[in-house]
Amino acid sequence: AFRSSIELIERYLERGIWEWCEQIPTIIEEGDELIQLLTSNSGCIVSLILEGTSQAGTTALAAHIARRTHFPLIQVCTAEEMVELGTTEKGQAIKKEN
């Protein structure tokens, strides 16, 4: 269900990020704040969940923020990849990948 690959991230960003509403820059700024927490060596564990309607660009926004971390390993999980899994299976998939 999960894939870790810079190529996959780039695929989600092929069309760029369109600022189709005024919240997009705010979401990116808040993502940058989370990145600062992660890179400050504060020991913080940060989670980010983006929710939106189908085709709203949540995966592209998540990929954009993840790429800006410059971390060597990025995991991507989309709703489409997890939709067929039950709650227990989702937990096992997450645990297996980490």
C-alpha cells in the first residue's frame, strides 16, 4: 500500500501546484512550519493529514511538502491505495513499512 520513492513524489508533482483557492498558500506555509519543527532537532514527531475531495490536489500538496523536507526516505500513501484494506490491514501495512 505504501511506496517510497522520489520518482513517485515527482509524478504527483508533474503538473505543479495550482493555487486554485486562497487556502493553498496557507497550507504550504503551515507545511513549512512543520518542516522547521522536524529539522530543528527538537525531537518532535510531526504528523500531517490532508483531507479533501477527490481531485482536489491533497496528494500533490502532501508530495510538495514532503519533497521540501529533503529527507532521503519519503512514504506516500493515497486513499486509492488503501481503500480496499480493512482497519486492521491498514494498521499492519503502516507498521510493516515503518
